[in-house]
Amino acid sequence: MPDDLGFDKLLDDDGLVARLLGKTRAGRNRKLLYGPDLPVVLLVGGPGTGKGRLLQCVRGEFGRHVPTAHIDCGLPVYREQAEQHPQTRSVPTEVLREVARQFGAWQGDGGAVATPRLYAGLAAVAASDPLADTATLVSEVQRHDELLPRGSFWRGVLNRAGRAYVGVVAGLVAHPGAVPFINAVLDELLARTSQEGKALLAACYGEYTGAGGHPKLGLHSLASHFQQGGEAREVAEGFLFRALRQDIEAAYVSLLGRLSRAGRPALLLDHADNALGRRLVRPVLEDRERGHHDRLVVMATARREDGGRFLYHLGGAAGTDDDAPVSWRPSDGGLPRWSRPSGGVPGLTPLSRGVLLVRMPMLTRDQQSRETARLQVRRVLGDNAAQLRIDSGIHRLSGGRPLFVTRLGEATAARTFREPGAGTDWALLDARVRSGEDAEGRPVAELLLDDLIVRQPPEELPPEQRGHWLDLLSHLSVAHDAECAQILMREVQAGRDERLSAYRIAELLRDSGWPHCSRHFIGDLGLRRLLMRRLYRLRANGAAWLGDHTLLREHYRALEDDEADELFGSAAAHGMHHHLAVGDAEAVTDYLDRTFLTRSARVWCDELLAIAEAPLLGRTDDRRARALGEAEVTGDVRHKRIDRLLHAVRLCEDRTEPLDEAVTDTLPKLLERLGEEPAAGAGTLTQTAREWGDRLAHKQPLRPCTCTRHIG
Amino acid sequence: MLNFLYNTFWATWIRKACTILVVLAVVVPLAIIIPGRIGAPERCAEGVERSAGECIGVNGSGYDFGTEEIHQVADAIGRENERIAGDKDIVSVAMMLPLQPKSEAESAQLRSELQGAYLAQYRANRSENKPLLRLVLANPGADYGQQEKVVDRLAAMADSPRDNLRAVTGFNLSLDNTKKAVTRLTGELRIPVLASRVSADDLANSDDQSGSLRYPGLARIIPTNRQQAAALADFHGGLRDAETVLVKDLRPNDIYDESLAKAFSRPEPGPPGPKDQPFTSPGINDLGDTGNDFTTIGHNICESDARVVYFAGRPVHLRLFALKLAEVPCHGKKYTVVSGSGAATLERYMSPGDWEKLRGDDGAGATITVQYAAPGHPDAWDASLRTWEKERRAVTGKAPAAGDRPAYLTEPQGELRELRRLIERQSGGDIGPVTLEDSRTMLVHDGVRTIASAVFLANAQAAGAVPTRERVTAQWPRLEARYRVPGTSGWICLTNGGNAYDKPVAVVKLDPGTRRVAFVGLGWPERKPQPADCAVPSGTG
């Protein structure tokens, strides 16, 4: 996949990124967007939407022209480093150190960004463990030596002093003093710093809680807060980040900085919706809310649609008016209008005020076709029909999700699907992708599940559940509402102590950024198909698939027939849906035939749609033949008509291949002919027939639903 | 590529600043230098443009055309022009001659000429006559090479009511370009031209009575070569035939040699002297085998009684002849070699060793003295008056009364005295050292005086303060008799062809001992002094 697939509008010369950073990807200057108060840009999108890829693009293309630091918050390396010395290191300090290192390595316009303030803070923290022996502390302090600024403006100010001071610190090993180590370090640091250095440290750490303008007190408090752990440590870490941002700001506002630098520096946080990401983003938001502005463009990724729960007041749902952050998607055009809402008390207002949500763009159909065409290994001339079938299948399954498109494109690149019935969505998912030494390759569906589910479990998923998380979701692929999901979960986790409720799973899915659909528990059509396919293959001969459907059928059959069901109208209809999925169309026809007389036409049509949506897996597909009346069906005319109608609707609703014109022509006629029956509400049926006809003409699903909206 | 340039030179303020500084550092000097080298011509001064390495154009603001010697006089002209600038009755007179000479001698000559022009302007502007004269300097380049541009400019000035150019003077060389310039100025543009120092017969209107003029509007104030030769021969008219010998160059098509030979061949009294000694030179500046001829001629002359040798030849041959004659041992005999006005340039061909030879080694005066006709000499009037008085005393036995002294001598004498006084007083400001000896100052002064007279005369007769060009041209023939111009080099009375009638020449000798030009006597082209009141007699055109 080309790195910037689908990001044209974002990475444009006048796109959002260029305006935020003040530089185009070619290095041209652009007028800066916003400022001096900047929002934290959250790139919001579910799995497989290219958030990390976008950050890589920004890093790769724009990182040549402005200083950028790229941190993958999902990497374990920071945690591992921090755990070596948990008393004097934490994950955020390690990340800050890495950020400072990356800014220090900048060699473009203006040269390296010096970070003396952060150094002072990190040195104080490194020396703060009261229990450790001196040698350990000295090595901890010296670990940060590489952050000591070299060259540049600091040459005469802190560098020489720093060198001498490092020597003295090293000398402390030989002569352990009576005073606490941190005092010695800070005394030495401040004593050896020049007037400018002192003033700058005073301006920074003098502001620390309880410092009263004395940098030494501030650094002491910072270190002791860090040692206290918990919330106090978070405050200290937040302050260290502020020190780093002040360093960066200072590099830009000095005369030399103004002359020699252009644009804004950027901090790119990938996988920032975990605890580490929040610990980095939160202090930035809080500081900026309090008026500590800086020009660091923080771009973080988030999977949750609203950017993350920590942005909002606890208990308050996302989306109340004053909380709602500015949300923008590239297809909206123009640039997002962001400004911090006036008023509000810092600390009491939700953090969402300082956030700009940028929704990751889905690929348009054109972009999808171009991408699949690009991946095509050998173009078969004159076989446009097959290619169109593949393209429309990819579009149905992916819904524009870039990872989906690319994986499916790769899988089908070498295949032609010449047979008219061969190119169903299931066949697409079965296509194999060769990877590495595996000559056979793996079905693309498995690869996709690995990418989308296995590799990025929800953050809050208990570790003991991780093993069968995918299994749970597979079972849930047949569920519609939380109720039937709950039945399945109870059955599937019957032998376990720790169970996950369906409601919890719904929350976890939302945290992972999967969309919610009111009619399907798994709210994404592509993911649902992947999971269904997996469920069918979970046990031999689709036993798990049949078992789940049977379980649900039995559950609903046990209820009163007319018990209201939110999605299906009645419990009986819900049961019939699963019955149909198991494979018995006859019983369903009977049921519909029976209820045709007892229910109002409108209700009957709704039930028909709900039932007929049942997916067809693992059985020969005779739907077309039966829809067109080519199969032998016993019964009276109405029964036959209803049977045909059921199969025609099923073909249109369980859409796994492009619509057949014969079927779409027949369907409204069948429905209208049912109106000829004396008992029928002829008017309603005729009206419905026209509505359905219109929808089919536009190739839309008969029943609109969140997860099938993109079809058509 | 574009992005690379942008990122390298324009991405930050400091890069922009450096780029701008570097670009300025390159562009500004180029912008200053290049336009002068290419494209639009560089201006030397107002109205003067650089062309082919020379400053060509017309200027009246005191620009010295880069010639150090004329700096002071040009400055004085500029000041005088500025002084009169406020007056509304002003006519311009252009001084057209090469103003950037290469050699020092030429520069000094140029200075003399400009001094003469300035002094005449100075006098004219203080004579209570209107209009006032504005003098402008016009440089046509070396050898008048770029005269066309200057003539174009002069034409524009003649038409411009601001400049009112009414006459062009100068013209110190008889060259093809000079002729072209004069032809165009007079013929096409109808601008009055006064040639003050051109002697070529070609550059003159003939004084026959046909009435049609070759150069309508041309006036000249020195005799032509032919007239000079005639005057020179007249001066030596008292010699007996035996005392003279004619050495003549027979090279065909040389008018100068021919006219000299013809003038020198008139009959002389007394027994016949030695016959003419002819030789044939290969070219004007080519010696060929003439050296041998001259040696034999020298021997023959030595044998004769001749002590005055008329030499009808070019200066190059004159030099060699003089040297050979000096070499021939002849019992201490001394010769006077008489030649045309071309001999004035003899000095240019003589090395110090040559002078030594001519001077002789016996200490009793020079062996060879060269005599020739100069257009004027500052000692002419005093010496001539003394001679005249001596003659009168010899005739009448008593000193003549002051009132009897001839006006053709006293009037120029007065003029010259006036001029000298002006120079000594330095009332015209510093114009550099003035030497009258080479006659240039006097001649040019007389020329501008003549122009001024014509302009005043035209003005006095017509309505409106500034006369038209045609009016000025029409005044040339009027300048005689009552309206004669008493010049420092003699009376100037113009014939209908614009030639000065019977203008005396000063016969001078070049003494090898002093190398100075000494006055010998006056010669008259008509073989008699100018008539009283300088009325041009009929039959002179």
C-alpha cells in the first residue's frame, strides 16, 4: 500500500498537516493555522484506518523540514526501561527522554533543539531516590548526559558548566557526602550554571507548586513528588513534559530561533489511547487550558470515536453540547475551525475543549479501485465484469477501511473469478495471501482478523480473557442485540469463573473503535463476515455456527410467539431468523404464510426483512433458483409466492454478491401480487413494493442499517 | 529542484536574509557596471555619451572630456554659460573639434584654441550687444570619426528654441570627415559654419562670379594653401634669381606640392640662377631613394650662389632634404629653406639629433633655417610697424606721424593688445597658461569674433532678438569695409564666397638653435597690403 493512500487531503500543500506544521511536504512555508493556543490533534478511527501510517507519513515527509519526534506508545521498551529503576524512572520520563533525544538529533533548519530545562528536571528525579547507593544514583544522573546541550546558544552557558558539574558528580562516588545526594547534585548544578541558565531554570522550576520562585526548591519538590508515586508522580511527570515544551518553545522564540527556524515542531504519538498516551496527552491539555501555550503540535491517535473517555467528565456522556470537541473529517473540505471556547474554569472544564478530533478518512470507491488495480498482478484484458465483481465485493466488505482494501486487493490480485457465481464475498475472504515461506499462504480473512482483533485487543480487556477474545467475538457475530449476545456469552463461557458480559464486550468494542450498529451486535459488516466465517470453521462442519443459531432459535422458540422483540418485531420472528440461518427455509415460509393473514401488512413486511437477513453459510445456494420460481415448491399459490419472495429478499439482504437484475425485477412484482390476496393490505403492499423497487434500483439494502449504509 | 532551491535559500528568515544579501551583493554592482558596458550608452556628461571608447556629444556645462589640459578653460566656458543662462536672448555657437587628443602637444594646441574661443565669447558678452553668446563644445571623436552623431545633435540644437544654435566653428584638420561634416552642416542643415583653421583649397567656396556656392554659409578666415604659397613667394620677392633655387617634388596629383612649385616659380630679377632641381618621391610619407637625390642636389646647390632654397615638397621630404643639405660640406655656407605652411609640422618629424645637425657645429648660427607661412604671429604687428616706419623714414627722411600709420597694421595691433591685456588681467578667470605664439588662440578668437559680428549685425537689422540661421548666413558677405572685423591676426573682410580677402600671413622661421618660431615678416596673398577700410574690390567674387 502506498504510504499516503487516502491521505491526499490531509497531506496536501494546503491541507491540515501542512498548515499545522507551517511547512508543506516539499518544505514550502505555509501560514500557520491556529496559535498561539494549539489544540491536541487526535486522529480518530477504528482498527485498520491508517492512523499509524498517517503518523509515519508525517514523520517521513514533514520530518525532513520540521523537527518531529515519533513515539509509539504501544511499544514495551519504555516500560522495560522504566522498570529497571522504578524509583528514579517512569514510563513517561523515559518517553520524554526519548522525545528530547529525537529533538536533539534534529539537523535541519536551526539545528538541534536543546533541552536544558528537561535535563535539570530529569537529573533531579534521577538523584532523588533516598535509599539507593551513590554509585547507582551517579550512573542514573549521568544517563541523562546526552541531553546536555552541545554547541548552539548553550555553548558558553550550560555546556561547559555541565561538563565540570558532571565531573563533580562523578567525584561524589569517591567521597560520599553527609548531605542527601540530590542536594549535592542540585547545588552543584545551580552553582555551575551561568546567570542566564539560572534565570531560565528559575522561570521554569520556580513555578513548580510550592517553589516560590526558587528553582532549587522547585526541583526538590518535583523530585519528592516523583518519589511519592501515584498522583503526585503524575503531577511531576506532567511538569517535566511542560519543561520539555518550554525548551522547545525557547528554541523557537529566541532571536536566532526566529531567524533560523520555520514552521512548528511536532510530537507524534502512535497508539496513544493507552495509559501512557493519556499520561502524555493529559498534561498538555491541562497546561494549555491554564494558558501555558507552546507551539508543539501534538498529534496522537485514538481508536474510540469520541477520542477517549478521559476527555470528558465522568458520568457525562460524550456529546453534551459544551463538552463536544471540534470534530472534522477530511471529506468535509476546508480546514477545521477550532478555537478554545471562552470561559470555563481550568480544572473544572472537560479536557475535550482543547482537542481537535480528526476522523480518519475512509477510501472512496475511486481510491479503492485504483488501489486494487495497482495491486493487480496480471491484468486480464476484457474481463472487466469479473474485476467489477471483485471491486464491489471489496467495497461491501471493507466499507473503505484502507487495511481491508489493501489486504483483499492483495489476496485477489492473482485471481480472476471467471465463473459468474464464484466471486461471492465468502470466496473473496477465502482467497489466500502468500506470506514468507508458507507456499500455500493463509486465507486473507485470518490475516485480517489477526491485524484487526488479535494484535490490538482492547486496553481494558482482562489478561485472562485475551486467549479466547476472538472466539467470543466469533460467537457474537450471529447476535443482534445485547440480549441474544448475552445468551450466547452465557452458553459459551459456561465453564469459566471469570466471564465477560455481552454489555462489557460491547463497551470494549467501542473502546477499540469499532462502530456501533443498532441491529447487529458486531456493528461492522466486514468484521462480522470475518467472524462468521471463523465461527463456521471453528468446529467441523460448521457445528459451532449451527450450534449458536440453534441455541438462539431454541431460546426464542421458548418465548411467547408474540412477545415483542425490538429488532424483529416478535420473538417468533427472531427465532425464525436463526432457523433460516440453520437452513430450514420451508418452516420459515410456512411461518410467513401463516402470519400473512394475522399481521398487518407493514409488520409482516418488516418481519420478512428481519428474518430474510439470515446469512447463508456452508450450504448450496439455491436462492436464486427459488426466487425465480425455478424450483419445485409444494403448496398453494400464496405459499409459492411467499417462498419466492423470501428467497428473493434474502438474496438482496444477505448481500454477498452483486444484485441479479432478474431477482430485483421480480421482487417488487411478487410483493405486489401478494396484495391481490383478499386479506392483504393491498395499499401497503403496493407502496412497500414501490419503495423496495426504488431501493433495489439504487442497489441499496432494503432495510437501512448503520453497517450496510455504504452499500449502493 | 525548485523545492531544493526553496529549502536552501528561502525556508527561514536567516536563509532569506543571507540570500537577499548575496543577491544584492551581486546584482547591485552588476546593475551599476553592466548598463555602461552593454545596451544603453554610458553618459560621460550631460549631452555626451560614451561611444567606441570616446565621449561623443555636445556639452556647454564645463565638461572637459577627460582632457586634463582643457579642464580650466572648459570650466571657465561653463561658468560663463551659466552666468548668462538667465537671459532670454541667447544664441549658441558650437566649437567642433576633436576634444580627446592622444598626445600632449595636441592637447596643448587644443587648449590654445579653446582659450581663443572663450576669450572671444567673454569679450562679446560684455560688449553691450545682444544676443549673448553661449559657447558649447562638440567632440566628433578622433579624426572627426563620429561627426555624424554630433552633427545630428547640432541639427537638433539649431532647431531648438532653447539652444538657438546659430554657428559652428572649429575644424582644425583638413580631412574627408571634416569635409563631410561641413558639407552636411552647410548644405543640408543650413547652419552657418566658420572654419578658423582649415587651409585646404577643397574646403572653400571659389570666388569666381558664378554665384553658386559649394558650401552655402561657409566662412573662412585664413588663406588657402595656394594663397599662402603666393604670399610666401611674395615675401621673398626682392631676391635675385641667382640667390634662389627651387627644389620641387614631381609626384603627380599632389596639389600642395604643385601649388607651392607654381608660386615659387614666378620670375625673379637679375641674372639667371641655378635651374630647378626636381625629384620624385614615392608618396606623401614615403622616402624611397630621395636621400641620394638630395645629396647630389645639395652638392649642386653648394656650387651655386643660391642661399635661399624654395622647397616645394612635403614635410617628410623637407626634413631629409634639410639634413642632407646640412651634411654636405660647403665652406660654412648657410641656407634658408622656404616651404609651405606644412612646415609648421616639421617639428613632429625631427629628433633631437636632427636638430643638432641642422644647428651646425661652428657656433656661428644655424646652418639651415626653415621659413614658412603661419596664419598669424603675435609679433607681427609691432615688427611690421617698425619695418614700415623704417621704410618711411628711409623714403621721407623723417619719422612718420602717428596718424599716418596704416590701419591694417594698427587696428590688429590694438586688438592684439586688447587680447593680451585681457589675458594678463585674468578677468576671465583661470583658463590655464596662454601661449599666443602658435597663433591658434588668435585665429580661433578672431573666428568667434567674426561670428559674433555677424550675429550682432543680423540682430540689429531684423525684428526679434534672436536672428534666424539664414539671417546669420546672409551677414557673411556684409563683413567688409565698414563692417570689417579687426582681428588679432589681421583684418577680416569676407568675399561673397566667404573667404577672407587678402588676409596676411606671417612668414616665420624655425630656428634650429632655439627651436622657437620667430616672426620674419608679413606676406600678402594679393602681393600688396589690404586696401584701405578693407573694401573687397570688384572681380573678387
